[in-house]
Amino acid sequence: MANAEEYRSQSHEELLVVLEDLEKELYALRNERRLNPKMEQPHRLRNLRRDIARVHTVLNEKQVAAQA
């Protein structure tokens, strides 16, 4: 789990790659939860959703800064 400062230091292209990786991992964990409702690390789903939100926030900040 990375914080927003770590994401802010990355380029736009790097953030898109990170976002894609996080979304793939979230998809895999959701499928795992469907197959096995008592998964070992259920908190990982919440952390992934929050990381995805952080990346989206930083991407939006960079977009707004580029327009200004």
C-alpha cells in the first residue's frame, strides 16, 4: 500500500501502469472471494480499492495542474 506522495512522484504513464496492475489484482481477489468466501486476507480488497482511489486522485491533480 503506497501513499499519495509516492504516487505524486511518478509520471502519468507510470501511474496508468500502476492503476492497471491494481485493478487486475482487485479483479483476481474478487474472483477468489467468490470461490472461497473465507479468504485469508479480506482486508486486501479494501486496501486495493483505496489505492485505486489514491491513484485516480493523483491523476486528477496532475490533469488539473496541467490545465492551469
